[in-house]
Amino acid sequence: MSDRYSLLVLPGDGIGPEVMAEVTKVIDWFGTNRGMSFDISHGLVGGSSYDAHGTPLTDETMARAQAVDAVLLGAVGGPAYDNLDFSVKPERGLLRLRKEMDLYANLRPAQCFDALADFSSLKREVVAGLDILIVRELTSGVYFGEPRGIHSDDNNPDNEGGRVGINTQRYTSGEIRRVARSAFELARRRSNRVCSMEKANVMESGILWREEVQWVHDNEYPDVGLTHMYADNGAMQLVRRPQQFDVIVTDNLFGDILSDAAAMLTGSLGMLPSASLGAPMANGRPKALYEPVHGSAPDIAGQGKANPIACILSFAMALRYSFDRGDAAVELERAVERVLADGVRTADLMGPEGGTPVTTAQMGDRIVAALSQG
Ligand code: NAI
Ligand code: MG
């Protein structure tokens, strides 16, 4: 692999462009100081694309996303677009990217920075040093399965209201195996343990999930520790003793819920990065989209209040998973950690003790300064 990396930057709406401006400073720093060369192109997604082109994602931008090493996205949406037709809503732009790039593995780290351990709703000793990674299947399961819909239930006189709502949990063995492989690969680069979660006690799709994850383990990753857990117990264990986990792999629905719960163990939405990975491309790098977990935060947009760390840590994930520069990722994560340890806080990280928050741009500048101090 070369040390040239192509990036498509899609700032999006609301605070998206504000936080992305700080990521740009970080990218420039690595270009200048670490001899990495980034081919960066910019595009529109979400409401800003709708305003310019009448669609939340143009075919041209979609094609560029397919061709680059990594897409970096800010956030989409906002009240100005709430009344648009479903087909052109800002979220459709993001969903189209995920679907057409076939990004089946959604990586959601829950990492507790020591300086923020008191921010968690759990006790410091439960969360300090926490570092787990949830791998959520993103392209299948009950959010996509057929049949689905809301139908009239006319032939059932006992049904008050006369309607029925249907969704289908459907997984193929191939869909389970590929996301399991992602989890085992990731575990090998971490503490080498995977916990797979489903509800094999009550769902056939859960039985298949358990069997296929076990099959991938036994045939391809026997060196990695594998345990299975029912997802409801998993939810309890995440809150009771989260440090028992390293990598958790689970389906789309359970992953949606469990990753949100795990994220809150570590404090603010403004701190949470994510990656969505697909199959390897010809150059060996996976199709990849990196984005903060948070949305466009219209309540604080344009005020310089947004915390850019979630988006900056998403770029750290790009360094690690797309560019194979785990060393640079660690360097960036350490810089963030040091700035937080120095007490630098955006408004969302202010505790009851108060103090003066820094702006979005000041936080970005402090992180770049910490990188330079080494
Ligand atoms: P949100 O994540 O935008 O905001 C929730 C709360 O967290 C707000 O009070 C906001 O000010 C705060 N917050 C979020 N990010 C922050 C940051 N970086 N720094 C400081 N505070 C931050 O979620 P909400 O309010 O439910 O949705 C707002 C809009 O964003 C909607 O249009 C929604 O559809 C969209 N959205 C987009 C997502 C995406 O692009 N992936 C994900 C979630 C929501
Ligand atoms: Mg969710």
C-alpha cells in the first residue's frame, strides 16, 4: 500500500461543516508532519446537496464515494428539511451511501477518556479505562427484511383497530459470516476476544447467527476467544461490568440499541466516532465511511459551540482502518486525551463545577498544538 490516501469530505448540514473544518486542520497536520499525502475532494450531502441540486446525494458524488479510499461525513439534516418528501430527505443521502457502498460492518467504539470518567452515569471505577468495540451488522436484518408494511387486518374481528404492522428479521449465512469475519479481524488487532450477541433462545435467525459465527471461528479464527451471549443479558452486562468485553458483534437491531447504550457509558455525544466498512477494494483497503455518531445539532449550529472531537476521532479511525496507520491513530487519540487532561472543554463537556468553555475552533487548535508538542 502506498502512503497516498484519497478522501472524499462531505461536511453536510448544521454543525457538520463546523466540526469538519477542525478535522481539516488535523489532516493538514499529518500531511505536513508525517509525510502522508492526502488527495482530498469535497462534496455535498444531505440538505446542502438538496439546496444545490434538488437531491440529497448526486450520482456524481455517489460515484466519487465509490472510488476513494475513505469518505468522511459530518452530519445531515435539520428543521429546514423536515417537511421535504421522504424520497429527498437529507437522511436518504446517507442511507444511499451506506447501501450502494454495501457497508455491512458498523464499528462503534466506546472508549472512556480518563479526564471524562466522572461524566459517565456509572461509577468512575466501572468505566475508567474502558475500551470496547461494538460491530453492528448494518445492511440486513429486521430493518430491511421482507415482508414488511402496515396492512388492514379485516378478516380478524377480534383485532381492535383492524390493522397489523409487519417487519421481518432475515439473515443469510453469508451476511452473518462476513460481519463475523470483520469482528474477528478487529479482535486480532485488539485483545483478541469476541462476544457475539443474539436471541438464539427465541429467534431462529438468532440460532443461525450463533451457528455461523461459531463456524467462522472454528474454521478461520480458532486463535480468537469467542463467547456467545443473549442480547438482553448483554445489555445488563454492558451496564454492570462493561470491561469484560473487547469486541462485541451483533445484528442490526440489537446493535443499534446496544451501541447507543454503550456509548453513553463514556459521556457526551460530542465524543463518539464511528466507521462503516464494506468489502475490500482492489487496493486491499475496505470500502469505508467515517462519521461522528451525533447529528447536525441545529440547536447549536453556527454558534461555535460544537465539540469537534467525535469527528476528529472518526478521522483517527480512518487512519487505523483505511490507511493502516494505527501509529498515527494512536498519536491523534493521545493528543485528544492530553487536551482533555489539561481541562480544555467545549460546552457539552462542562461539569457542574463550571468554567469557561472553548469554541469549536479553539478545541481544534488545541488538539493540533498537542500533536505538535508530541
Ligand atoms: P443531534 O445529535 O444532532 O443532537 C442531540 C443533542 O446533542 C443536541 O442537544 C445537540 O446540541 C447535542 N450535540 C450533538 N452533537 C454535538 C457536538 N458535536 N457537540 C456538542 N453538542 C452536540 O440529534 P437530534 O437533535 O436528534 O437531531 C438533529 C438533526 O440531526 C435531525 O435533523 C436529525 O435527523 C439529524 N441526525 C443526523 C444524523 C447523521 O447525520 N448521522 C444522526 C442523528 C441525527
Ligand atoms: Mg441508534
